[in-house]
Amino acid sequence: MAKHKGRAWHVRLLAAAVGVTAMAAATSVWTAQAGTFTGPHTRVAAPEAKPQDRVAKVAVDIAHASDRGAKGVNITIDDGPDPVWTPQVLSLLKTSGVKATFCMVGTQAQAYPNLVKAVVADGHRLCNHTVSHDTAMDSKSEAYQSQQILDAERMITKASGGVRPQYYRAPGGAFTPYSRKLAASRGMRPLGWNVDTKDFERPGVDTMVATVKSEISNGPTVLFHDAGGDRSQTLAALREVLPWLREQGYSFGFPVR
């Protein structure tokens, strides 16, 4: 999967997450499937999980299929929540009668908890998209991957009022065997995509719509964004794509878990 997103947006997110990361490194431990990290190379036994912290493990392989079967489509929305664009995406989805999966960046969820709650209230699902959207995560240490995934899980769960993310999508598709195993152990199915609209690059509404129409036969999971810049083209494309998919006999569901 291509690492396709704009560099400037990632730099801003990484800068915003520096304080969070530093605080986590200084004051907390990172609980992983096999233990807890207290530093880049030191692992100690993890404390026993409390009943409310226990989660059911899910498969470690990257999901693409829809729970609605062969004619299902999964609409996925990445990088938010954003105070300008997420409410507009939510309004459009509600009007269209479509449920989606929102892959949220931890710092964004922490900054806009009311939007996270609004996503949940509308019946959409949450996905962990790490703390700072580092597309080079697959070249980083296991301790770093743990911090990015587990801290984001906590941020999103707290912002939502206690609803856990059900999926984990690596930024830019930068999965590793370790990150997939860790996410799955926390009940977050690794989530890929089949159709990349490249809306992050603002290629034009017609191009985005044509991409969905020509590539939906490749698989059901379609990638859009609700943050990282002007998402007006995304909204316009969704207004065309959603009714077209229905006309073709597709129904909207969630990625399998």
C-alpha cells in the first residue's frame, strides 16, 4: 500500500504529538501483548489487566472484506476528527443513510472529543490511526510502535466516552508484523484499503469519482479523509459516489473483524 499523504500535514501532526510522546515516555509505561516497555530496549512484566481493560483478540491479518458480503462497501474516513470537515462529512453520511469507519489520529481525537462522541452517536465505528500519523512507523522500534498504537487507543477511547476503536490502520499502510499482532491483541483488527481516492492530493472531483467507479471491483474498502486540509472535493465526491454505489447494487457496511 502506497505511502500517499502530504508531508506538511504529517510534520504538523508529529510536532503536535511531541509533547504527548515525551510525557508518555517520562510518566507512563507502554503495555504490549507480551509485556510493558519502560524504555526503548527494556521490557518488564505487564500488570494484570483489570476486567474492564480486557478485550477480545481479533485476527492479525489485514482486513479488506466487508461484513455485508460480496456486494458490501466499507467507507473509511481518515486523519480526523477536524472541526471544519468532520461535521460536514457526518451530515452527508446521515443524509445518505451510510455508516462509515473513522480512522482517527490520537492528537486530533484528544483535541476534539465532542466530534469523536458525535461519530459514535451516529453509529459509525472508530479506528486507531496512531498518535502522530508517522508513515515511517515500519522502520521504528517496537517500543515506538507500541507508544503510537496504545497511546492513541487510550486517547480515542477517552475522547469517545469509553468506546474503543475496533480497527487499527497504519499511517500510509506502514504495518509491521509486530504492530498487527499488538493491535489485534487489543481487539483492533488491522485495516487496509482497496480503493485509494487520493483525495488528500485534491486531484479533482471527477478524478476521484472515476477512481471509485473503476477500482471498486478490486475490493470493498474505500479511503477518504476528513482532515489535513481543504476537504471540499471529498465532500463533493462522496455526494456522487454514495448514490452511484447504491445504484450498482452495493450496500454499506463495516470491515470484517
